[in-house]
Amino acid sequence: MHQGGLRFSVTMKLQKAVGKLILGQTIDGFRSRDWTMRTPTVLLEKQRGFDVARSLRPGDAFSQLDIEINARPLGLSKQYEQAMTLGSSGVALYTGHLWPLKPNGERMSVAFSVNAAAGEYVHIFGQRRRRLQMWRGPFNHPSFLLFGDKEPSSSRAAYIAQSDSVPVWVSNASESIIEEVLNGLARQFDETLLVKPTVFLSFTNGAPRMFGYSGDALPAQFRLFLRDGGWVEPSPFAERLLERGIAHEAFHLWQMKTPPKSRDVSAWIHEGAAEAGVGEALAEASIWSAQERQAHYLRSRTTCVDGLRGETLEEAERSGGIRTVYACGHVLMGVAAAAHNADGFVSALWKSVAQRARNESGFDEATLFAVLEDAGRSDVADAIEDFLGSRLVDVEEAITELEALSMPADAG
């Protein structure tokens, strides 16, 4: 039940009584900070990196949890917020943090019954309801549920829910970029999304002349959060950054049907593909020229060279070098795509990865290497694997060698 603002009352009903329930990974302690357990016989605590609910008395079991949530921002990179405010457009709640886990780490099978606050509706994938009963959604996957009295705006390509603070130029530009990019990606993948996507767009003013932004994607949904004063007025830099952010998150929508095999699969594969997909999508939509697409690649190349010094890409990811992971992933997926198909399209490469992954319960590095081997380019697969496993002395030279190797034999 939405109580207004970022406050929610939640009841979890279990089909079978348990003595312990794994609620999810411990992320900056948000559950112990923002959740109040109203079931008096149950304690909320941390165990080995996970938040769990357990019976106070050994041997007891429970089949229901009553929880009050006052969701405060996490502000963490690569983590979904519990909830986000969108001004008059309402409040979006992320169901993933309310989705318990099995002991093996897989999500349980759950259904959500949701009541909106007085005067509000629940908006999800074009539906507008006072309440949802035993809702599982079309993907059996976490989603953002939007609570409010105002329906998201709707174009032919997407629903858009945005905060009142979003600058007018961003709002106007986003609508056309979203539509053109989604249509372009549908052509590239030769596939229309099963569900018309919803885009959440928010803005918080801050440091002048700065351009903060972050994004995340879920099946048929993505969010773009802009912050700082550089976004207030249009500029060529702000426009390019907005285009890039939308295209990156939109590319993820076509990746959603192909999950990684486990949480341990490195982000460079799917994030690198999305970064490479930015240039393709914006060029296909006639928003970027071929020169702008190449400039985007060269920026990633420079970031990779500068960021990957004396450590492997996996080590860079573990130490929080997300920009390096994205940039090097862009380079590596660009190299792989050039070896895989004559156009060098990462969308075509990803379709092959997805096809193989369907028989493998998801993708990992081995899936990508197998796709390259199927294309007769085991040499490129081996070279990328060597790149990933090496603490390179000269990253620029290593990338140059990869680029040269990925070119067709008759090129140049």
C-alpha cells in the first residue's frame, strides 16, 4: 500500500512458513535504515552480505511479514533506488528490493497485490489501476510501479513519466530522441519489443556547468537521472550526452531477454555492447553522423587506455572503475563485432550471442568467444581473452593490435 511520498506499507505472505527469509543483498544498509519490521516475532538482520528476516526464537516459523518502508535515496552507482519521486508524475517503486531470494540466490516466484493511496492510481506498462491483484507482469522480473494521479505521456514508441523539474529543452528533445532511437533499434534487431516501453526521466539541479547523469534499465523500462546545472540550458555537449544516455539505456531493452549466466559475469560484455550500440542506434536514427559515431568510439578508446594501467579489466571492475569497464567494453565489443560481421554491427553480434545463450541458460565470456569461433574468428576470441587476462604495459598498442586483427583479410 502506498501511503504517500516515499512511504509504503508492505505485507509479504508466504505459501510455506519459514524460520528465515533472504530479502536480498545488503546494499549500503538501506533495509536496516529505512525498513521497520512490524511483525513482532521476526528480526531483520544482516548475514554474510545479505539482509534476512528470521524468527526471534529458534525453531519458530513465520508465514507473513509486515513492514513499513520510508524509502530514502541510495545514491549509489549501479544500484536501483528503492523509490524515486517524479513530482506531479508521481512516485516510482522498484519491486526488486521486495522480491525475496531462494537459498541458491535465485528469485522466488512472487505475485504483487498493490493498492494506491487515495486519489492515486498504479501505472504499469500502459495499465492504469486503483489496485493490482496477484500481479506478476509479462516478464516475471522486477519493475518500476508508478503511483500517482497523472498518466505518463504517450507517443507511438513509449510512455514517458518525468519530473516537473526537467528542463523544457530536455523534455522536448527526449521525446523525439526516444522515438527515433527505439524505432532505429527495432530495425537493427529486426524485432519489435513485446511491450511498449516506459521511460522515467528526472532532474535535480546542482553544481553549475557540471553534467551528472546515470541510468538503469529493466524489461520494457528505463530510467535516466540528470543532475547539476549544466543541463539547465541546451548546449551541443548536453545534447550529445542526452542522446548517448537515451541510446545506451534503450539498447539494454533488446538485451533483457538474454540474462548473464550468473551475477559474477563481468559487466564489460553487456555494458560494452550498449556503449557500442549507442553509435549504431543514433546513426541509424540519423541523429549522429558516421563521424560522430567514430568520435564516440575514440573517446571510449582513450578512456580505456587511460584507465586500464597495471591491472586487468576484472581488477578494474572490482576496484570501482566503472568508466573504464564501459569504455574498454565498448572497444572490445567493437573489435568483436568487426570480426563477426561485415558491417561491424554490435546489434548483429548480440543477436548471435542471444541465440547461443538461449541454449546455455544465459551468456558469459565463453558465449561470446564461441560466437566468434562459429564465425571463423577464433583468433580474435583468443586475442580478446589474452587482453582480458593481462596486466598490460602498453594498452594503446594492445588495442591497435586487436583492431588490426579484427579487420577482414582483404581489408586495406
